[in-house]
Amino acid sequence: MDEFLSSLSKEDSLTYELSMLYKQWGYKEYRMAKFEEYSFYSDNRDFLSGKGILAFNNSYGRLMALKPDITLSIVKNAKLSGALTKLYYNESVFRMTDSSMDYKEIKQTGVEVLGKTIDEYLITEVLMLAAKSLKTIDKDFVLCVSHMAFIPSLLSELEISANTKKDMINCIKGKNIHDLRSICEKSGVDGEKAELLATLAGINGKISEMLPELCRLACNDEMKKACEELEFIAASLKKSDLADKLLIDLSVLNNTEYYNGIIFQGYVEKAPSAVLTGGRYDKLAGKIRENTQAIGFAVYLDNLNFYYKKVREYDSDILILFDSANKSISLLSLVESFVEKGFSVRVEHTVPDGYKAKTVYAFENGALREVSAC
């Protein structure tokens, strides 16, 4: 199995390994249609991370869209019952890129949990699966965890314009505490609240080290409840080798109209941006399906082949060269015998440009003669 996985691209091997991981934890594979009505995505455009929706008219004249998001489709179409709905997927979405302003296919795998109640255990399980997913990509990873009860709830208490709030959020995401304090001062934000906001925005470190300070700063019931949730997560993962990889980073922020509770982003050493994003999105789920709560995450696989290039020593175990004028019927049986023994084999008239094989044979007079390796 290890040899098989090593022969695959990073994207393909991860798709397999992550699927096996999610199955082991009781998640069922979910497959979805390529298309959805355009109006559905348009009505929830603010939830989409991309700027554009690739649309077309179907044979009945209805305006359809190639999926720009998987979570929305799952929330809308998944079958729900009294039990939890725990799903994983391997799908592609189509989004406009910021760099080229053109559409791109982005391959994702991930999990979603939907039900009437998402409790602290389920939140911890999803976070643990997110951490394990990152570890599958690279042992050098971090999972940055935030909570919508802190900075977003504090910002909602401030009497400031929407544009000022947007500027503050950009400062927080960029960890620009100096400009954040400056905006607070110019906007007449109470000094105590401004300092609390700046302090919260600067919290970044291992969950075991940052949690006591975060709980000390909790100044309302919403924040205190969030601290209890984070304490449960920290205690549940304390004995795990993943615990030190969990960081509290309150600069991680999401759309307050859709997300609530835990949100998180995952990073691996070789990739310059987040390869995993997720969180709790009861507000979105409740908008589409009444009395439904939800949490999940997506792993972005499309760029990992570039960052984790696999250099194979050989293209195949065996290369067999033969003259097409030699019409021996025994060649196929010889090739099949090698394949049945677990070898990879290629048959050619000449050596392909740049091709490398561990062993090279020439097929002559119904038999194989070993020649110099290529």
C-alpha cells in the first residue's frame, strides 16, 4: 500500500488517505451534482469566497451554475433525520481567481456535520479531524483556532460605521495592532474597549498557554461560554500529540451573518496560505434548513502537487524493448507475469525521451535479454 501511495501525486494520495481517515470516524461519502440553480448561489453570494459564479442556461432555459461552493450544496440537499448527518466529500468547485480574474477548478475534500444539536464533543471531533488532515499533508503544520464570540461580538457593541468596522477587521486580520488603535481613537471608541479589542487581536499562541489569558479577558456571557467550550477542547486533546499544534489566533475572522462559534484555518510548512478552512455555521444552516446546526471544514488540494512535488527515481520497474517486426505471441504473457508479481512494466519500440526504468530488457527470439538501464 505504501508503494502504491508513493506512486500517486500528492493530490491523489491525499484524496485516498483522507477518505480512509473520515470513513474510520464514521463519516459517509457524499456525492453531488455538478450543477445547481444560479439563484441559490446568488442568494447566498456573501458566503462564497470567490467573486464570480460560472453560469449557463440549460436545455430548459433555466439559469444554472457550476458549483462555486460545496457546503451550500450539502446543507441544501443532504438527507437529514433525527440522527446526526456526518459526511465527507471529494469534489471540485469552480471559482474566479484574484490573480487572473479567470475561473479555476479547485479540488477539495472535507467533512460536514449537520443536526439539531452540535455539542462540544462534536466540535472537538471535527477540530481533531482537521488537525489529522493537516498532519497527513505534512507533519509540520498548525491549526489556528478562533471564536466568533470574541472580536466579532465586541465589534458589534461599538457605535461605528460599517466602513470603519471593515477597516478594523482588515487591521485585525493583518495583525496590524498599531493602525487598529489609531482607528479606534479617530472613531471615538471608548479607551477601555479599544484596549481590550487590541489585546484580543494580539492573542496568538498555543491553546494551553493562551487560554487562561483569554478567559481572564472575557467580559460578557457570550465570551465566558466560548471559554468553557475552548477549555473542553483543550482538556479533550491534552493527551493527544496534536495538542501542541493547536493555536489560538483571534485574528482569524469569518462573515458574522453565516458563522458562529468556533472557526479555524490550517497551515502546512511548504504552502504560503491556508490549505484548510472551517468552522461552525449554524446561521447559514438555519437559513436553508430550519432548526439545523452545522460545522465542517474543507481541505484545498489543488496547489499541493506544486508545493509537494514527488520526484520518482524510476518511471517503471521494467522497460521492455521489442522490434515490431518480431510478432512473437509470448510477449504479452511475459509482461503479464511481471505485472502479477507486482512490478510496473512498460513495453516500447524505443526508449522514450527522459524515461527511467530500474531494469531494461530487449525482447528477442521469444526471450528477454537484460540491457543497460536507462
